Amino acid sequence: MKKKTNLILLAGFMLAAGSVLADNINGININFANIGSAGYAADFSTGYGYVGYNYRIGQTEVSIAQFQASGIIDADANYWNDGTRNVGQDAPAVSLSWHEAAQYCNWLTSSNTDVGAYTIVGGLVTAIDRSYRNANGVVYVLPTEDEWYKAAYFTGSGYSLYANGTGTAPTHGVDANFNTAGGYSGGPAWLVGSGSLETNGTYNMMGNVWEWLESAADGNLDSIGEDVAFRGGDYFQGVGYLQSSNRSFDTPTGEYYNTGLRIVAIPEPGTISLMSLSTISLFFTRTIRRRKLAGKSLIPVGREYLCDTFATYEEWEAAYGQMEETDYLAELRGRIKAWFGSAWNEFMSGYKALDKKFWGRMVLIHERKMERKRTIKAALKKKALDGLDAFLALIMK
């Protein structure tokens, strides 16, 4: 019984800590990395990264084979096997537009390119509704810029410059696929899943190919035809494009041989609540069991370096990598700070919206006052001119 309980606890902690699980969708397997810490404050240096819910992001970019399974007609999606180069069906699908990427997400959600979070009319996205859910309570979408940013640069206690969790550039040709020769050279793209595993269980969020995002270039997607953002850098541009501070954008109808996609899975609200509850429950369960075994108080004043008997050191390190000792009070302070940061962001967002509305109203009132003044002035001028005309007419008689 104890062994079974330990396995359940280990599985639960893996789910909360960003493990990778596979979904079989319409006959194709897609691996997803779990991104937790819902509500953690945005990166102060860039303003990106705040996501108020847990979600999953594709471990790799979508491959040619995965994209072609949808049946979306796009002669360029198989760019890497175009007669001048041939790297196989596991290369990233590129040369597809933002609209086609959205259709692919719909296909994953409903097996129909026109049904899902994206309303498709004439092959183009005309509206977005992320509340759509399939029978499994999931919707597959392109990542927003905040979702992509958090998956790439969030370290658990802040944000890093690169997706490797540090401020040190990855090793070219080993960790990531980017250009060091200068100019537009290099390539071709690596097969999906090549290189080094990144901070949150992903591959190639640094380099390889750019990835379409759901967000607009100006941060407010209020017109489907406006430029949309993409991130990550690619194989023929330099290391600077891999940094968290770098973002690019272009027209959503464009098709580029260095731009593909990565998808996000949003679970139903009940699943999000269950994941959060399981994380909290697991935290306290592990604390009580560990301190009972040590004959200590059940109040979690301190924290040992490693876990208790439910996992060996090798199992622990294989699951989570090297972890630093963390004081519970420091962790609590961090969570409180993150909560206040989130609350402050929401407050400022509401304040800015209210302030914009207020000044819009004030401008309207001012314009109306000025119009009334102009009307009165014009009327007085007309009356004066009419009087002058009458006076002159009287003199002429």
C-alpha cells in the first residue's frame, strides 16, 4: 500500500512540476510540457509572462508529418523536402501562414479545420473564442505571447534571458540551432526535438525556426488582418534573436521558410482547479510525512535538501534535475510577492482602461463645448453681417 501511495505522490508531483505527457490526437502523438505557477507576475523587464491559469505547451515544434496529417493543402509546408534538400518528415513544418497554423489547431481540437477556437471564413481567421472545448474538455490553440514567453523563460522564481534558465547563451550547434557566421546563412533546420532540453521541458524555443503566436504585434488583437507576433529566433540569425527581449512580427498571410508553429493545450476549468488542488495537497502531505519520519514538529519550519523515502536520489534528480535548498518562508514570501504582483497588474490594467475611458469622455465633452462655441460664434457673426447689410441697404436708399 505504501509503495502504491508513493507512486501516486510521485506522479502527482511530476504533473505539477512541468513533466512531459503525450496526447494521441487524431492518430498522431504530440508531447506536451506542463506549465504551472498560475498567476505568477510578469517579467518586470519586458512585461510578458503573466498567465492566470495552468496550461500545456508542445514540447517541440510541429513537424511536417504532424502538419500534413491534417490534410490542409499547402504546397510549402513540406519546405525541407522540396527537391533541393531532404531532411525527412520530422523536420519542422514551415512556409505556412498564421491562418493555416490556426486551422491546424482547429483540426487538433475537433478534426475539422473550420471548427475550434478559431472561426474560419474563406480560409482566414475572422474571430477567436478560446472558450471552445472538445469532448475531452480541451482546446488546442496557438500560444499567446505571454504563454510562449512563460514556457520559454520562467525559472520557477523569475525569468531568464535564454530558454536554458540562465543569462548565458546556449552552445551553438549543440544546445540550439542559430547562426554565428554573420549575415543570413546557416541551416537547414534541425529535426524537431533536437538539441538540449530547455528549462520547462521543451526543445528549440531557442533558434531552429520562428514560431507563430496568437498575439498581435501591438499587443491588442482587435483586427484579424493586423500584424501578429512570433518568437524564438531561427537557424540563420544570431544569438541575440534567442533572448527574451527579442520579438518579431509580420502579416498573418505571410508564409516564410523559417517560420513554423508550436501549439498550446488549455484544459477545462475543472481540470485546472484539480491540478492546483493536487499540488497544494501534495505539498502538505509530503511535509507531514517527512517530519513525522524525522520525529519533528508537523509545522513546516524548515526543509531538508532531498525528499523522503518515496524516491531515491537518482529518481529525484532524473525527474527534476539539480534543485537548490529552499526555505519554506522564502518560498512563501515569493508566492505572496507573486500574488501581489499579479493583483497589481490586474489593478493597473483596470486603472488604465478606466483612465482611457475617462479621458476619452473628457475629450468628447471638450469637443462638444468647442463645437457649441463655434456655432454661437458663427451665429453672432452671421447676425452682425446681416445687420450690417441691412444698415448699408438703408443708407443706399
